[in-house]
Amino acid sequence: MIRARWTILLAMVLWLGGYGRDRFDNWIDATILPPLGLEMSVEVLDRDGELLRAYTVDDGRWRLALPPDKVDPLYLQMLLAYEDKRFRDHSGVDPRSMLRAVLQAIWNGHVVSGGSTLTMQVARLLEEGTTGEIGGKLRQMRVALALERRLSKDQILQLYLHLAPFGGNLEGVRAASISYFGKEPYRLTPAEAALLVAIPQSPESRRPDRAADRAEAARDRVLARAVAEGVIDADEAEAAKREAVPGLRKPFPALAPHLADRAKSEDPTALSHRLTIDGDLQKALEELAQDAVEGKGEQLQVAILVADHASGEIIASVGSAGYQADQRQGFVDMTQALRSPGSTLKPLVYALAFDEGLAHPETMIDDKPMSFGTYAPQNFDHLYRGTIRLREALQLSLNIPVVQLTEALGPAKLVSAMEKSGMTPVFPGNQPGLAIALGGVGVTLTDMVQLYAAIARGGVVRPLTWRLGGEGEEGQRLISEVAAWEVGDILAGLAPPPGAPSNRLAYKTGTSYGHRDAWAIGFDGEHVIGVWMGRADGTPVPGAFGADVAAPILFQAFNRLKPTLAPKPPAPAATLLVSNAELPLPLQRFRSRSAAFADADAPAVAFPPDGAEVELVAAGLKVKVSGGTAPFTWLADGVPVVVASSEREAMLTLPGTGFVTLSVIDAEGRSDRVQVLLR
């Protein structure tokens, strides 16, 4: 049987040598090739092009793209030396190799060596055919010859790199290298390269994870051939033989799994997704997240988000402490879940109040029991501090002062600012009220990081992005540069958690009602990091405070990001860096706008009217006030420009054209404001 089989093959070889050439060419040209477009694994890459996560193809196989120039040249040299050393010269079938195989089989009575070329192996793999039957061998030869006429040598080689079987559901050299060695195949040791050459000849019986002894023996035969062909020297081969074959398969990378799923879902036809994620930082913070919940119950969950606030790029996104179906609900991306922000919205309220000319960081405000209609908020600790500076009120995260400021601003102003920052707030009953300032709103961790990123970059919004090359345009101004710096300066004075470095990280913590959410968000001169902790199902976590559980993780995240904090910018030139006693009289003590409006003689901006377009002349802008009690203080975008003027008219020196908010405050702290467009 063997002699008959190989006699037919010998006849085929002789035919290829010159008999029936025209008919043979027509026969090859008429070959219907199997589909050459392979289904490849979808890949998600980090900012440097390193693999974050890959997905199996539909039948569950790992098959990752690998062009020949991305694999170690040593592997290619060993492959061709062992399998097909005349690959670059033959036309798909190597008559010399085939004739040698036939003669050896006839002489020995059994197959000693194969005559298949790499192109014939590709033909078999494309059709998932057999090698033992004569019909299958002839079909492979025909397909191989047709492939050589339609594809380049490198294209055929790439098909082999994608299709070579390596046991189980591993297909292709790259998948095998990642699974067996835990690395990409562009840099392999001689032992690793030889093993990858050896396995496809008998992939199931030579799987290193199941038959290490047979895999090692096959590898050593490849090494011996490599020495004989001059690919490596004998010393290199002996050293390679001492290298142990891997006994276990390694898991494929699965970093940033939630974001990877999101990328794949939003663009399901793309085979490669390049993200802004820093792979090394992502891995470090995923480990930090796992450590953070270790030993703290089976339901506590954590999420961490890191962004470069100058560019808006998200460089790490940890959606949970483990991407798995467990009691923590690890498959849920908690960077996108709606939660109550607790006190972490307070810095925005203070910044808006500074901009409106309602207050200054050194302004005194009352912290005492108050009612706002039917709403009677209390401080978290049920204590009251009396009269206190706004700086201290924010650092202590007091509730009464921030509600006073929110009432003076109006909840609509706060809602508008949240939306302007890029947030999508959700309100209970769609009725925003004063409780917004204390966390009475649904937001996401991504929302909050984007808000703090705007504060960190001087008050200008820039949308966060996670696709590389998808940077958003710099957005509109949310708050003035002065207000942004003042809030950052206040937050940088907050004491760090026990054991954390005193590095003046600007940060704020928050705890939602019922201890359902614990937050810590902070920034330096380059980055902003947000941390959320709680339970994915929203049930309370008794005793969980943002300052106690989330803040330490925030500081650890910064430590893993960089050894030292980047300096924040200096105070803008227009910043009023004075003590309370040196402030304009109306700013020394907070007086609510409702009190001012209750007074019929409250000051009002008589000119320019609200919403007007006004020409800015060289001398400045002329303004007028009616009502109120002199002296008057005028502010532009929260910055005093005329202080303690006894006149009802004033000429304001303004920096330039555009929208500006003008505020006037009288001697009794009553105020009015308008917004105009300067041309």
C-alpha cells in the first residue's frame, strides 16, 4: 500500500517536471481556493501598542494577527530549515523534497520524512484536510500550486503563522507564544523558537502542558537540525536543551476588561482597538483594587479612574476589583454606574460662589442650625462650629455653609454648571433642589473625574477620552481661573489620611446617605484620580466613610502613578491673596442673596442690562448701580475691579471682549449681578 501510494506521488512529481504542462497549468488555474480571509481575534491595545485584552474567534479559538516582520527572525530561520528550506525558491511543491520522500519510503517500506512544503501545509490547514490519503495529498499539492500563483511568499508565510495548530484552542504562532511563554513572539530564545517549530507537526501529542517529555524531545530534534543547517551553533543548542519547556498555559492578557468590552461593543467590526490606557499603570491599579477589598466582605467593590487633565486622556480605568460573576458583581463597570456623590460636589458650589462675588475663601460664614423652607439640613457629625471661614468650611466638609451658598446661587445654577462640565446628572423625581449640594443627585465616577479635571486645568472643560487619537476639543470655561485655583488651594490644605505622605495633594472625600458610597477624588498639576467604594447593588456599607476607606486608596494610586506629585500652577495675577480683615467689606462676611432680595432698597445694576451686548471702549466699561448703600464694590467674573467706591457710576477696566459676569455689592453685603457680551 505504501509503495503504491508513493509510486503515484512519484508519477506526479515526474508530471510536474514537464509532462502535460499546458493541461497542468489550466488545471491549476481552475483551482477553487478555500476562503483566504481568516477570522482573527479582536485585540484591544494600550497607548504603546501592547496587548491589553484579546477575544477568541467565534469557534472559541485564539488566533491573533502576526505579520512575518513581527516575529523573531530566529524562529523563521528554524522553521524554514526544519520544514521547507527551499521555500523561497519552489512554486508550492518541491520536487526534490518529494522525490527524496518517495525514494526513502520505497526503500524503507514506511514513511521516513515528509515531502510537504510550507505552502502545502497551509493548503491543508485552510481546508482542514488530512495528510494520510493520496487524494488529500494531491488536493494539497494542487491548492499549494494555486496559492503560489495568487499570493506572495510572505502572504503564504503569514497564513502559516496564523493557522499553525499548537494544541487545544491555540492557533497561530502569536497565540502559542503568549499562552506558553507569556510574551509576544518578536523576541524568543532558541529553545522557545524550536518548540514553536516542533509542536504543529503533532499538536495534541506535543502540547507542553500535557506532554512535556514529548514536546522536549521534538524541540531538541529541531535544535539539532538548526545546528546542522548553520542556524545556531552547537553551544547555543546545548544551552537551549537545558531550558525547561513550559508545563502550564498562561492566561491571555485581560487588562481593562470593562473598557475593552465597551470598545468592542461600540465598534464591533474593528479588529484592533487602540486605547489611551497605560498598560503598566492599569495592571498596578487592578492589583491595588484587589488588595483594597481583600478581607472586607464578599460584596464590597471598588472602582478607580485616572486621567491626564491636560489632554483629557484616561490612562487607567478599573471598573471593579475583579472581572467575574461573584457577589461583588465584578462584571459591572462601576466607573459608569449612577451613584450619589456625597460631598464631592461641594468644591463646585464654592467655586461658583467665588465667581459670583458672593464669597471669598477668607469670607466668614455661619455654621449653625438653619431651615430653608421645609428643608433643614444638618452637618454629618451633628455638630456646629459657629462663625467660620469658607476655607475651613470646605475642608471640614460642613453641610450648612454649602447649602447657604447653593441657596444664594440657586440650584439651577449648579445644575447648569454640572451639565457644562460634561456630566449627565440624574435627579430624583427630576426636581433638583438644595440637596444637590449634599449628594442628592445621580452621577458616575467618570462624571466626577471630568469635573475635577476641569477644576485642575484652570476651570476649562475638556471631554475625557479613552480611544487613542480621539482627543476632544478644549471646551467652554466652567469657572474662572481664579476660582479654580482658590478651590484647588483649599483642597490642597486638607490633611492626608493616616500614613499617607503630606504632599499637598488637592483632594476631596465624600460619603453618600446611608453609607452607600465612599468617594475620594484628587489632582496634582498633571493628573486627576477618582476612587469609589461601595456595593454594586447599592446596599449600605455600615461605617464606610470616604475619608477612611477611599482616601487611602487615592493616595496609594498616586504613589503607583508617580514617585512625586507634579506641582500645581501658581496663583493667577488677579487672585486676591489677603486676610479676612483686608477683604472688601461686603466680602468679609457672607450674606445670603435671599436676605438681599428681601430688602426693597437692595442694589441693582442699572447699566448695562442683563444679557446686553456692549461695546468695550479704550477707557473701559461704564457701569451704574441703583439702590443700595455706598460704598460699592464691583467684580468682573468674581474678581474685584473697583473697591469701596462712593459713586454710583464707575469705569471698569476689563481684560478683553467676550462674556463677562458683573457683580455689585453694597456696604451691607447686598448684591446684584448681570451677564453681558463685550464686543
